[in-house]
Amino acid sequence: MSLAPSETAEQGVSKAKIIRDAVETAQITGLVNTGEYDDEEGSIVERIEDIEARLDVLERPLDLPSGTPNADTDAETEATTEDVVATFKAQLEGRPPTTEHGEAAVVLVFELLTENGPMKTKELRKTIYPEFEAEFASANSMWQSTQRHFDDLDGIEKVGHGEWDADLGSVLSDK
């Protein structure tokens, strides 16, 4: 019986664990090593290794306090976070929102979701409006002008009623 993504999250099972378990099962049964399902883009093993590498990057903590055992990887992790944000920002070139403040608002939403995980619309609106008060008549008009672009962009997804999250995988997969 497979669990729906929300059920796995509730049970504390990471997506990476599910994928790794599936890979292990496939390797044990010989499915992966047969080459039967290889295509022109590479073997299943290569594609799985690529997915695992991306998952490892996504599952790393983004902000490690100094003195942490992994503090020596802080610079690498920070560069990774900056790379994801830069990749997200690059997709905006030549596409709406076309105003500087509109683009900055969308990027800020992505950064907040990347750092904080899922957030409610009300939290996002309250957090970003002070930075754009001069450009918009109200927090609601700012939010409406900003969120209408999310469907056309990789990286921000609606995960529930009035709840948003960063979809780093979609940003990284287009890299």
C-alpha cells in the first residue's frame, strides 16, 4: 500500500527515503540492472543517482548555526541556496511580472518559502507588504498582483487552501 504525499509527511517519512527504498528494492530484484528500461537520456540508475543528488541538496539544512558539526559546509550550502534563488530569478527574464517591484515581490515570496517552508497567504502578505507599501495601495492589491504570476512560474506552488510552498525540485529540474 503506497501512502499519499500528505500521509508520508504526517508520518515523518521523507521523499528521499521513499525513493531510496524503491531503488533498493529495484536493485535487489534486478529490475535496475537489466537495462530493459534504459532510454536515450540515460539508464534508470543514472537518472536515480541524479535524483538522489538533487534530494541530498534539498534536504541539507540551509542555515546552520556556527559551531555545528557541518559548519565547514556552510559556504557550500549558502552557495546552493543562492544558486536556487538565482535560477528561480532567471526564469523571470522577459516574462511577467515586468515591473521591478513586481519581480522583487515574487522573488521575495520564493525566498521566504525556501527559508521557512509552507506559509499561509496571510503570513506572506503581512511579511512582504511593508517592503512594497509605496508601490501598492493595500496589502490585498499587492498580493493579488504578485500571486497571479505563480501558476506560470516554476518554484512556487499552492499546497493547500491559502497555503504556499517552494517547489525547489521544479526549479532545479530546469537547470
